[in-house]
Amino acid sequence: MPKVLLSIIAGFALLLAVGCGGGSSSSETSSGSGDSTEATTSAKYEIPVQGKPPTRTEKEIEARWDGKGLLGPQPKPIVPKSPPPEELVVQDLINGKGRTAHKGSEITVQYVGVNYRDGKEFDASWRYGKPFTFELGAGFVVPGWEEGLEGMEVGAQRELIIPPELGYGYRRQEGIPPGSTLVFVIDLLKVE
């Protein structure tokens, strides 16, 4: 008799746990439905990163960067083999741990940009031997950078895949054919 009673109690506990889990799961799904759609959209274009991205702190950047030149070797953007996305794709390759970039912040970045279609590089701060400093939100860069760098922490390295509407659109730009989807890898070195 005790075995039967234990089985009934275990079965009831299991049903209760499944019922409770189902309730919270559905509320998470309904409140996060936009997130799951976004994750599905981004997953299609997710950059293949081995395991969890490493973290670079602001103090590590300060210790390794002299404030003038570039930090580390030029990274190579990863261009997915799928058709280009129609929306901005943001993927952290290295997590940051420092001040956060917001509209109105003066930020310093190093970057490399390639064309999604052929992977051909069209610009890189390594060409100039120094990082690029600008005010985020002031219109100095393409809208894909304005959106994609918002909330980034110092120390992070982020890849952005930018559709034409958030890049240079359909106008001719040196080294970039009209209607190009762009891929950038950007390191955030400083936020003021």
C-alpha cells in the first residue's frame, strides 16, 4: 500500500510541476514573443562563435591600449552563406565590461567593413593606423552603426550585418556598390 500511495503522490507532484511549468512557460512565451521571434530571425544569421563569447573589461582595454594606435590585429568579419538579412543583425563576438555607449556619448572604435556579397573589404581603421572617434546619435555614421552600437560596453567586439536601408542605401559610395549589405566588426575602446 505505501508503494501505491507514493506512486500516486509522485504522479500528482509531476502533474502539478508540469501544470505550473506550463503556466509560467506560456506567460514567458507571451511576454517574450518578440524576443523569440527576434532570436529566430537572428539565429538564421548568427555568427558561428565557439561557446560563450569571452569578456574583455574596460581595465584590460586601458592596460593594453595606448589611446592612439589600434588594439590587437585586424579581425576578419564572418559573412554567413545565407541570403543577406533584411534587418539589422547584431552579434557580440567579445562581451564588454565597462562604460556603455548611448546617444550623445563620444565613442572611440576600431573597425573593419566588408561587403556581404563577396566579403571584399571596403574600409578599416587599420588602413589609417588609428581608431575612429565620433558622437553616437549625431548622424556621423550610417544608421546601422547608430542602432547597432547603442548599449555596447567598452571592451566588446561586435559584428553588425547592415541592410542597405540602414547603410548607404542605393547611392554610390566609394568601394561600395549601390544596394550593398555591409558587414562590420567593431571594437569599442572608449566611451566619454
